[in-house]
Amino acid sequence: MVALTEETMAEMDEPRSVPSPQAVLKEFDESSIVLEARFWIDDPSSRRVWGAKSAFIQAIKGAFDREGISIAYPQRVLAARDEGGEVGPHAEHGSLTPATDGGE
């Protein structure tokens, strides 16, 4: 993932070759690994920086798609309890309240 990101950025016209573009693994998140892409451009006006960021994101996403690397999106699973406190298919009958980790 890091090598693919760096290769993709290096192939683009926007970044300077010195220092070379870098990809750094920053941290583990809830359902992902955070990757920071670093690059340097000449004459970095606000417009050029935002344009370069947009181009890099599109190119990196395209490279990930070609290699079958998916970007995880946060997902939540909701369960319901019936009046008797059961969770699951039997909870379809009766009034439903959200399930919580700490009981009621």
C-alpha cells in the first residue's frame, strides 16, 4: 500500500522529485489504517495545493482500485431487544429498544 502510493505519486507531473513523495503509515483507526501521503510542489499557492491534492487523491484511489485494495467505510450494526430483553429474530415482536453495551 505504501509502495503503491509512492509509485503513483512519483509518476505524476505535480510533485517535485527532491524531496521525493512519501507515504507514511500514521495510525490504526476504528476500521482502517491511516496513510499520509506527503508531496512537495513548486510555487505552492492555495489553488495549486488544492489542485495537486485532488489530483493525487484521484490517482491513488485509481491505483488502489486497479490493485483490488478497498477503502473501508465505518459500519454500525444495530440490534434490538424485545420487552423480555432478548436480542435477535425473536425481538421482532413487541416494542423494540436499542441494545447497548451496558445493559439497559
